[in-house]
Amino acid sequence: MNEMIRTQAERAEVLQGMGCKRKRTEDIRFTQGRGNYVDDVKLPGMLFGDFVRSSHAHARIKSIDASKALALPGVKAVLTAADLKPLNLHYMPTLAGDVAAVLADEKVLFQNQEIAFVVAEDRYIAADAIELVDVEYEALPVVVDPFQAMAPDAPLLREDLKEKRVGPHGERKHYNHIFNWQVGDKPATDAVFANAEVVTKDLFTYHRTHPSPLETCQCVASMDKVKGELTIWGTFQAPHVVRTVVSLLSGIAEHKIHVIAPDIGGGFGNKVGVYPGYVCSVVASIVLGVPVKWVEDRMENLSTTSFARDYHMTTELAATKDGKILAMRIHVLADHGAFDACADPSKWPAGFMNICTGSYDIPVAHLEVDGVYTNKASGGVAYRCSFRVTEAVYAIERAIEVLAHRLGMDSVELRMKNFIRAEQFPYHSALGWEYDSGNYHFAMQKVMDAVGYSALRAEQKAIQEAFSRGETRQLMGVGVAFFTEIVGAGPSRNCDILGVGMFDSAEIRIHPTGSIVARMGTKSQGQGHETTYAQIIATELGIPADDITIEEGNTDTAPYGLGTYGSRSTPVAGAATAVAARKIRAKAQMIAAHLLEVSEYDVEWDIDRFRVKGLPEKFKTMKEIAWAAYNNLPPGMEPGLEAVNYYDPPNMTYPFGAYVCVMDIDVDTGVAKTRRFYALDDCGTRINPMIIEGQVHGGLTEAFAVSMGQEISYDAQGNVMGASFMDFFLPTAVETPKWETDFTVTPSPHHPIGAKGVGESPHVGGVPCFSNAVNDAFAFLEAGHIQMPHDAWRLWSVADRLGLHA
């Protein structure tokens, strides 16, 4: 069609820019089995590594005999802590300022901890060889209950820290204590509680769970001794950070280290940190001079790589009799396992837990968090949430439900009474955050109207009456949750990882023929970056998304970035993309003016071109400008159309949402069935509605899993009880409910395109919504708070405790 007669709408449609339901570019290769994963990397002479792991949760290592393993044909080496000590690699720094054992030195601190690394010609020989390594143990007392970790007679866990009374985050109260972190006004909060008409206090435990990505953690390390260069392929959510950490650990200059993250089968926070498998593969490759691959199995992934949650939150609300919340007070006991390896920004030992005032205008609050060591695997990752936001939202949303029940008040009415009002934004919370924008009352009302909330409550009342008369054995719960998340970490003045500010980056280059390659500092693990980043650029530069290639994950080509986790891709890297594109467009405007022989102030942007103001028939398209950028420039201008931007956001972004879950529970079997789940999200500007919907579906499915059965539990001896998919609940299409999605749009005022992020939100809001539905079903029976996970056995036990099986 002639360029002059196409309408603006037609030209915009060709671009497939922001707002378009563009199909995911990545799916072309994924659906054909053409993805390129770490385990697809095959190099000449490559060896395979596997770990000898501890059978004890706490024991002293008396001896390690690897002679039988070394005698097995095909075994090339067995590394222990004794081999790593001369290299100062037996311990490695964690993101939280602690150190963690690479291979157990003198004693083990959790079951399946790494003791020795066997390197062999293939993975089957390595698997046989680890069984031949003889480890002699002296069993020690075990502590798995965080409430017992700081008892006077608790066993000393970290002998390497026993003389250190001060840790990275301040004074340690006990030899198993990690940190005490407080925020808020304690005297003012205590004063309000002392005089409040109504006070609630409950312990809300967010149990230990695990991200369990489709692909486990793995890497290939290859040291070229001639060039002195190390190349690492790995399942890395933050490749540049891994390169920096490896350089600090190995002493190899950073420019001699090449980190490549190919396609990754899910991350969810599990692949942010550095694991012993990475370090041991690197050391083995350096020592042996050949590539070494390490691929963990599922049981190793579930039992040793970073867990999530394990927060025990004593939560109090002070309120008036008519439901106005006056103050909030929370004490958290945080179980960090054997090492403090939480993936939080350096200055935030408990992440963003201080978003715990939620969506409510609470005048004063105080939060205190104590971290403790136990005989469990370390971690504390942001499993589909932004640094402990899920725990914070769970605490406030359960507390709201408890307060509503105490007051005899509908929980939606209580929320409406205490929401931050639209005119209060930007809103400064009692615990230090500045919320950017929101319209909470409108969103809540939209959901109430959509689900027919009044009718649901009337139906629930009728079922309760029928249950009391013995006419049904079913209970009905209506779970409501409203959440405000904090994502887009973050402003460098607040957030860093190992001292590196949490900015992110984009580099965009337009070729002479008008196609684009853009390289990002983030790394997709299923979020659809190749699709959505291209849509941002298409809208900003007027070149079709199909003509734009997005590259990530190679530290040799991508600009330095802090990676993808905590829903920071769109809020930070998406902003960098838009700003870099605008730099290019500013130059393009000058070239267009030169070509049109007018002043640059006489041309204006129009979808995919610059046109002369008042003369729309006189224009130059971006593809024409791209060609001219290499052969017909204004005097003194350098050729090319490209730009780089490192975006350091001025503030976080604050997506929010309102969810409703309707659940039916059979008290005789404990089986809970989700009749309906309605989720409204506000993520600011919507880049690709179809991808947003997919992200919401995925997040809600994980929320369903966590709240209704997914758990990593331990027995008293520290044995892991949920280290396989036989015991760890992973929902299939059979169990997963049908999701209904909705949205409102409240753009972020400080973000270049108004986007806030959405990938984490459904998990953050979904978990308390499911839990509220379960608790709401039993509330009229005065069951008290029912802890997660809400599997059939636990719900049957609640019914039994209430005498419903007599």
C-alpha cells in the first residue's frame, strides 16, 4: 500500500508495538524442540562432575577416602575442601554478606550438603564413583526448628563464626543468630497499641517451599590455558553478576571471563545465586585443562539449591471498634538455613519485607526481623516475588481477615475503609516507601461487581446454616486479597548486589536497511523478553517488531546489567530500552530535517516517520532515515544510528491487584475445590496483553501450588521430606483451577512508558487469596488461623480438631 494513503492506525498495526497481542517470538523454536539449553552444550574432551553429598544434617567429617572412586576406570579427579583450601575457594561469598562452604570443611550443616566433587568421562561413571567415596561421620545434635535455634543449649552450627559477635548487618545476639533488622517508629507504635480499642495478634507462618524450575541448575566451564580465558555456560538469571563473582573468587581478570546464559527453562529466583557446582566445575576445568559439565538432578535441586520463604511472622494490628487501623507491629523469625545466602539487595537483610503495611493507610508501624541459622539448606530467594514481598503481603492480608472477623465486619468493607486513597499518591508509607500511583477503591469495586460479591456472601450464609443443620458436609469459603507489590529494584541509592548498583541497560543499533539488533543486561527465563522489548522499540522508533532482534545472556556482547528477577525487567531494563530508543529518535529527527530541508523544530513524529508540521505529505520514514544515517548526514554528524542507556530508576514501581477465590471444602475428606478464581491486576502500561495474561496464569498456578500443598519439610533429624516430585506438590492441568483475569491501568508517573511489572504479582496476591478462602470457610466455626499449606490431610485434621467427624 502507498505510504501516503495508509492511515495512522494501519501503520501502527504493522509495527506490532505496545498494546498489541503479538505472539511470542521465542515460541517458534521452543514448540519445535529447537531451544538451546546448557545441557545441549557438548565440547571436545568434556568431562562430567557429580557430588558426594552428606547423609547427615549435622555431623563432623572424620575422614574422606576417595581411593576406590579414583581407581574406577574413567574417573579423572575427586575434589574435596582440602584441595580447594590452598586456592582459598573452600568458602565463597554469598549475596547476603555471609560465606558459604563450597565443599564441606570439617563438618556438614544440612542433609545433601556437598562434600566432594567427582569428575569422570561421563555422568554415569561419575554417578557410580560418588557411591565409592567413603565418608566417616560423627553425628551431632540437629536443630531444624528456628524457634529453638537461639535456645541457651542449642547446638553451635557455624563454628567458623563462633567468635564473631558482629555480622554484616550488626550485632549477633547468639552464636546461631545472623542479624536483627528493624524499621519504623517503635515507641510511637507501642504507644498506639497500649491505648487501642481492638488489638489482634497472630503467628502467620509462610512455610519453606522451592521454585522447582523446569530445568535444574547446571553449567559448563571451559578454561583455555593458552589464552588464559574462561568460558562458562550456565543457567544464570544474572550473567554479569556471575562473571563478577567468578572473577573475585578465581582472580582471573573479568575481561578474560566469558559468561553465556542460553535458553533457561524457568528461574523464579532459583538461578540468581552462585552454587558449589559452578565453582567446582570452574576449578576442575582449570586444573584438568578440559571442559567440565555439571547438571544437578531433581532431588539435588529441591534439597540443596536456594529455598524460598520459611518466615514466621507474629503480626499485630491496632484498630478502633469501627475498623480504622491505627498501627501495625510485626516480628519475623527468619529461618535462613546453614548459610545466609538470601538473594536480597545488600542493604536489605530481610528484603522488602517493610512493604508489610500493604495497600492500607496505616499511620505508624514497626517491623523487626531476626535471622537464624538452622540445619537446613540455605537460600531465601525471591520465588516469583520481589525480595520477601510475598511474605509481607501474606502477613497483612491474613491480619486484615482476622481483624474483620474480630470486629464482625465484612473484610471488603474493612479494606475499603483503610485503603490509601487515589488523591494520596504519591503516598509515603509508615515504613519508608513512596508508592507511585494507584486507584485501589476502583479496582476493588470492579472485582466485587464482576464476581457478584453480595450474592456469594448470601450463598455462603445459606450453606453455613445448612451445615449447622446437618444437611451438607461442604463448607464454602470466599477468599479476598488485595496487594501492593514493590518491584523494579532498584535505585542505586537504595539497592546493590555486592556493591554494584541495581541499574539495568540496553544497547540498540539500527542497520542501514532499517532492521535493529538490541542487546539487554537482563536474561529471560520465560518472560517473553524477545517479544516485549521489541514491541517497546517498535513503538519508540517506528520500525516493525518483526524487524527487531533482541539478544541477552552473553556478557561479551550485552551491556552490563543486574539480571532478571523480582519483576525488574520491564520497570528497569524496559525503561532503559525506551530511553535508548529516544536517544536514537532524537538523532533521527535531525537527519530527517536535513533530508526534508527544514529545521529540526519543523518536523514532528508520526508513528513510523518524521513529517513536516502542517505538511503531512512531506515525510521521511525511519527506514529511509536509517539508510541516510550511513550516507547522507548533516555536516559534522557522525554516521550510524545507535545508543546505549544505563537506567538507574528514581523509585521502585508499585503494581497492585484485587483477587477473589471461591472454594468448596469437604470436611470428611479435606478435599478443597476452587470453584472460581478472579484476578484483577494493575501493572501500569500494558505492553503485550497476551503475555500479561500468560504471566498471570503462571503466577496463579504457582500460588495455588504453594498455598495448597507445596512444601519442603524436615523431620527432627533434619531429613528432607519433600525432595522429589512424589512428595513435592507440582500441580498439573488436572488440579489447576480455571483463571479469570481482569485489569485496570494506572501508569507509573516516573517510568518512561508508565509500566510497573506484572510477572510476580499473581504469586504475591494469589497465595493469601487461597489461604483466605480456606480460613474463611472455617471462620464461622471459630477455627482460628489455619497455617499453610492447605492440603487435604491438613484440612481434614482441622475438621477433626473441631469435632466435625464425631
